[in-house]
Amino acid sequence: MKNDKVRKTVFAGILCALAVVGSLFSIPVFGSKCAPVQHMVNILCAYFLGPWYGVIVAFAASLIRNLLELGSLMAFPGSMFGALLCGIAYWKTKKLSVTLVAEVFGTSVLGGLCAYPIAILFMGKNAGDIAFYAYVVPFLISTAGGALLSALLIGALKKTGVLKNFAGK
């Protein structure tokens, strides 16, 4: 039991570091920095660790990215809603396809809509005026790219037999 918690915590730390380093490869779309690696990490957390680890990793990566000025405040809703939704989706269904759709919906729709009040509160009215319309599309682009990356990575890991080392995969 203790070894499993240690393994999960270490893996969560590695995925958090991957999300932070991966944010160096971002694509500017409207007022957002699209970082597809964060969304790939969300899905990997859902697949390997569960929803709560995913939310913690998304929050920690967003915080570190903001402290290092590698991301914007939109990293919080843009990653945490997707991490929670895809984590719950995989936990309940154990289907990767459902998990991918949940990440895309959670990040683009829920995260994009929640970016609106955050933009008004912390970034001013001018940012808030465009946030409602301008964040759903960039979040959709970012999360769709991350979902594709994670699907390819998990598929490759399954095909090569690497996932046999993980219980239940």
C-alpha cells in the first residue's frame, strides 16, 4: 500500500515536471497560450493515477508555470476542469475514448467559460469583455492537440507492451 502511494506520488511529480517543461512549447491563440502537453498530462494522470492526482498535478503545474512566467492565469481553469472531468470519466468507464472527450469538453467548455470571471476579476474588464468568446476556442485547440498526443502515446505504450508493468492496464 505504501509503495503504491510513493509510486503514484513520484509519477505525479514527473508528470507535473513534464507539464511545466512542455509549456515551453506553447502556441499563442488569441489571448491564450495553448499548451497541449498539459492536456496530455491530464489524460495520463487520469489513465494512470486517478482524478484527484490529476487535479493536483494540473494545479501545481499551473502554479509553477505562472511563477516562472511561462503561462497565464488561464492555465488554472484551462487545466483543472479538464483534469477533473477526464479523471472521473476514466475512473467510471475505463475507456480511453470517453476520457479524451471528457478532457476536451472539460477544458474547452467548462474551463473556457470559467476563464471569463477569472479574466474580469484578475485581468480587468477589457480582458473580461473578450474572455467569454475568446477562451473556449483556444482551449479547444490546445486540449484537442493534447488529447491526440496522449492517445498516440498510450496507444504506442500498449502496442509495445510497456503497460504490462502497470497493474490493470
